Amino acid sequence: MYLENPSLKKILNSLENHTFSDNSFAFLLIGENSKIPLNELVDSLNNKNIKFAGGIFPQIIQNEETSSSGVVIKWIANDSVSIYFDSPETFSRQITEFNSSIFSTAYVLISGLCSNSSEHLKSLYTYLGNDVKFIGGGAGRIKENNKGILFSNDGVFRSGTIVTLIKNKVITGSLHGWTKLFGPFIATKTEKNFIKELNWENAFVVYQRFLKQALDITLDRNNFEENSIHYPFGIYKENKEYIIRDPMKVSEEGYLQCVGSIPENSLIDLMSMEKTDFKSIPENLIAQNINKVSEVSDVIIFNCISRANHLNNDFYTELSNLTKEIKNNQNQMNLEGALSIGEIYSSGEGYPEILNKSIVIGFSY
């Protein structure tokens, strides 16, 4: 369900009416310019005994359009389990209350620029393993960073992770279309989501030098974000797509802050995307991950905000083509989700990753 710039009353009415009829768990994605008071929303839903979890995102997606004030509500079975945690120890204490083997899918909402996000995912994988598929995104606000971005029955939070575990299987898929431009570089010194050194030199100095020599781009601190958004790094994965790492900010020391961690001494390449590289993504992504035999009951998408900023108008063409592909395979099914600060993905085979500049999609049956 999509609501454009709803009042708190309208959200409460929508949630209350549906919950009374279907006894469901509410999963909410809210645009950062929405005027919804989160603390009041949480108190009201708790008073009505409605189970829920959600996050604030730069924009919300509905088919080929985006909105910074919209709200998407997804309904999940009421026997779902939602856990908020801010450390691996907190999660380990809470998950022991449940039989983790009964769950098939984990919806993960994480603080987009949290330096501990990789550790949080490791904790999830330690307890849930390969039997669970992961899908989700990094929550956060572009304009203001001092307000709550995650919420559940447990309260409103400025950082941390919320995982919602469900028994139903969801088919998940991810593609991004980025290809190697130059490299490799050695990330000789890193700390969580900061690249401190590349090839034994200050990371920002190396990045500056290389963009100037290879692409004739003069990079400084003032124009860093407008240029770096087009030239991310990629961590090579054998037989898989690169894991993209967005250099979002540069620190006073010249460290490159990314969304997601970078292993020290890993080989990373400088990446690029040509228009021809993304044209086939909608068809390939849907074809690879949709079960045409069974009827889809819901679709959710997490698409990177920096991907949108890189592609500009072509981003909406891509969204439109994704929507058409879904409707061609599943009549009248809407594409709903969020523009996120990093995407969470695992097919159920291997460690869940924090992706950048990628599309992650899930089909419920």
C-alpha cells in the first residue's frame, strides 16, 4: 500500500483497519520529508496492540515514481518476529528466545552510515546461516542526521539494526550494472567503513591523483561528493557481481568514508557505468528472480539513493522498465519500496552483504 504525504491519523486508520481484519504485522517505509511524528506513531500503535517495524528513507518508491514524503506499508504474517539491536551481544541475547530454524526470510533495516553495520550482519548470519534469505536497506536522512530513523514496538532509534524474521520464503535478487574501469588498488589500511590508505598512501590523495591522471577530473573537498558519486570502488567477488563501495565523504585526515566495510588489504577496482550497461537490468532482474508458475502476492524494492543521483533521469526510465516487467509477468502488481543508503542482500547462499548503487528486489508468494 502506498500513501502520499499522509497524516498520522490516516496511517493509523489504514493500519488499524487492516490489522483488525487480517491480524498482520505492519512493515513501514517512510520518506524523510514526511511530517509523521515517530514517537507518537509508536505510542499509538502500541496502544492498539499492532505489531510493526520500519524506517525513514531519503525517498519512497511507487512504480516509476519517487517521493520524499510518501509512505509504503507492507503486510507481513503476524507470527513474524522483530528484533532491534545496537550490538552483536544484544542480538545474541534476544535471538536465543526463538527457534531461528523456523524462519526463511529476514527483512533488515540498518542505519545507512553506521560504522558497525557489517558486524551487525555477521551476527545475523552467525545465528541464521544459509537457511535464511536477507533483504533490506540502509535507513537515514539526507538533510538531517540527528533524528530517529528506525522504529518498532520497542521505540524510536537513531542508529542500530532492526531485523524482522518471517517464515514465508521470499525470492530475492540483486543487480547493479557497474563494470571495472581501472585497478586494482590495494586497500592497505582500513577501519570498518573507512579507507585510510590506498597503495600505502593517503586514500584521498591517491583518489585525487588517479581521477586527474586517468579522467582529467580535478577533485577537491568542495566538489568531492558531486564527482565521487560517479566513480565508486568495487570489491571483486569470484563468480558474482562486484560489491560496490560508495566513497560518500572525505574526512579531515583524508580518509574515504564508505557505506559498508572494506576488508584491509583487499583488492578494489575503480568502477564505472555506461548507459548501455544498465538497459538490460530490468528484464534480467525480473526474469532471473520471478516464479512465473506461482502468483506473486507482494513485491518490495530497495534501490540506492546514490544510484538515482548517478543516473539522473535515466533512473526513472529504469524504474519504469522494472514496473513494466513486473506487470508483464504479474498483472496489476505494483513496485513499492525505498531509495536506501546501501542495500542488504543475500540469496540464501553465503554471507549477507551491504551493497551500494544496487537494486535489491524481493517477491513474496
